[in-house]
Amino acid sequence: MRTILYTRCEQSLWWRCLPWLCLVFLLTAVSVGSGGTLLADETDPVKSLVEQVNPAAESVALRGSIFDYGPFVGHAASDVAQVVKAGTWFSFLVFLPFLILPQILLVIIIIKFRGNNPVNKDRAPATFVHNTRLEIAWTAVPVIALIVVAIPITRILDYQESPPAGLHQGETFTMEVVGRQFSWIYNYPQEDLRVGTYPVRDLPEVDLPEGAPRPERISAVQEAAVFPLDRTATLFLTSQDVNHAWWVPAFGVKKDTFVDRHTHTWFTPTKTGFFKGTCAELCGGDHGIMKITAVVLDEDDYRRWVSFKRHERDARRVVDAISQDDDGTAAQEAFTAYVAAGDSTTRLSALRFWLLYDIAIHETLWTEAASRPFAGGIKGLDAFLERTQARRETLRSLLDHHLQDQADLAPQGTDA
Ligand SMILES: [Cu+2]
């Protein structure tokens, strides 16, 4: 009886609550929906692209691991890496018994034949010196295991050498990778572009926190190799000085580079994001910090990056002028020259991109340095943030004035 009463009471409570629950659900849905719209409106493709290709962010996020913190063999971010990963697991599982069984045997023998085991008290030592059957078995079994592993692995090595046939233009992407002591150059023949990283000895002075570690300083000036998503990348690799090796585990690619000849490899990126790699051939004093930053972008972002890259040289002149500590004359002059050479929306966006890119690298490194335990306070952080804010405002003001001038000119043009 008590149960029935309780159930009825519970049911009536449930029915009474139902309209309120519906209302809460409706309000939540509306707020989430409007939040989504708001976010979509606020999304700035230039800012988003800066975040995606900021090499310092990659350095901080993936510090210490080129395996993207994936379990055991890392996260596969390409078709080739998937195959390599499957091959690695397969060979690991085939060889696993050889790792485990001897340890089990060792433990059994230690326990069974220990000196204070009463069973062994009167046991006479064994007198046999060999066992032909056993020796044949422990030679044959590993040989069979090696053959079982070698067959698929040889096929994988072959697969890594040549890209699939029958790909059309638009589905493929070609890059020349040039190694040099101690950085990488990436040439994009289809786009007529070159992505360069500074050799360590030419490391420019960048605005970094006092005492920032050298690898961070280097990551700040190492541009990422950018790849379009889902397009098969064929890499032709060479070297300017000594042997190097271009290795990005997430792509399943590791290829040697030699002077005066090209090696080649391929992969199709299947995930967007940052992927870290390193030179895998001892090539000199700074080999250990000859890192690789690879970024995979979706097609829209990739095209946007290519268009910004075309205006980089001009845009960087304005960015440098904006950083000058004067009354703003240098920035105004550089900006006027920049828009005089071309005044498209892409060109103006490129200007924003390169300023924000420059700021993003330094902000990431300063924030990272400030968040370190026992940092003892980062000197100059406030001054740095002020400088950054001033640079942003200078560019905003230049762009606002320019757009206003354009708007003022537009009606006159129409009247004429
Ligand atoms: Cu090296």
C-alpha cells in the first residue's frame, strides 16, 4: 500500500514537473542555438588561420613528444600512417610471445630450482649438454615468425615508395623539401611559393621573455610546412649540405635527404591539425633541434593561407613599421605604399594575418613562460602586452581610416 501511494505521489510529482522541464529544455535549446549563431557571426577566418599555423602553439602543446601523445605508436594522420601503424601492431603482436614466454620460464625456473626448495635437496645436477629437437624448434620458430612479419612489412615498404596511380590533378599536391644545417625549406611548385625557416645560426632577435629556452626561440621563427587535407602529397626531398632525414611519425613518413639528388615519398593527410617531426639523421651540432612543424588545413583554409603567403613580403614591411617606436609616421608610410601596390580585400586580410601571426607567436611564448611553475615572475610582461595592444590598435586605425576613405570615395565615383 505504501509502495502504491509512494509511486502515485512520485508520478504526480513527475507530471507536475514535466512542463517546467520542457520549458528548461526549450530555453537551453534556444540559448545554445543563439550562442552558435553568435559564435558563427564572430568567427574570424583570419584569426582562426593564425591559430592553426602558429608554430609556437605547436611547440608548446606538443613539447617533448613527436608522437602527438598517441598510445604506443602515435596517432595516424594519413593513409600511409594507418598502414604503418597496423604493420607495427601486427609485428608487435607476433613478437610479443618471444618477449613474455622467456620471462615466465625464468620465473618458473627460479622458483622450482631454488636452493632452499626441499624437493631439490637430493636432486643430482643434469648431465645432458644439448637437445637437438629443442634447438631446431627454437631456431625454426623465430625464423617462421620473421617470415610471417617480413611479408606484410615488405609490402608496406613498397607501398610507401609510390603514390597510388590514377590520381587527377586537384587530388594531388607536390612539395620539394630541402634540408640544410639546421632547418628546412619547403618549395610549392604548383603555387610558386617558398616556405623558409631560419638556419639556427641566423636566428633573428625576437621579442621573447628573458631566459626563454633555445628550442622555443627556434620554434618562434620556424614556419610550418602546410599541407591541404585529403590531397595526396608527393614529396621530393634533397639537401643543401649534408645528409638529413625528414620524419613526421603522424604521417608515417621518414625519408633521407642527400646532396645533388632527390628522394621521394608520399602520403595523404587525413586529419587537420599540428604534427610534429624532427630530422632523423645525425647531421651536425644542432641536429637535435632541427625540428619539423607540419600543419594540415582544410581546402578553404589552405587556399586562404596560399593567398596570404603571396603578400607576405609586402605585408611584413608594414608589420615591421607598425612595430617601430615612433609617432606612427613609418607605419602610415608603409601602409600607404602597401595599398598603393594593390588594394584588394585579400591583401588587406593578408596584412591583418601577418600582424596577428607575429603577435600570436610572441603571445604564446610569453604566456607559456608566465605559466611555468617557479618562474619567479616574468619581467617585462606588462610592457610586452602594452606593445602588442598598441600594434593591434595602430593597424585597426590604419584599416578603419582606409576603409572610411574608400566609402567616402564610392558615392563620388557613382555620381561621376
Ligand atoms: Cu639532422
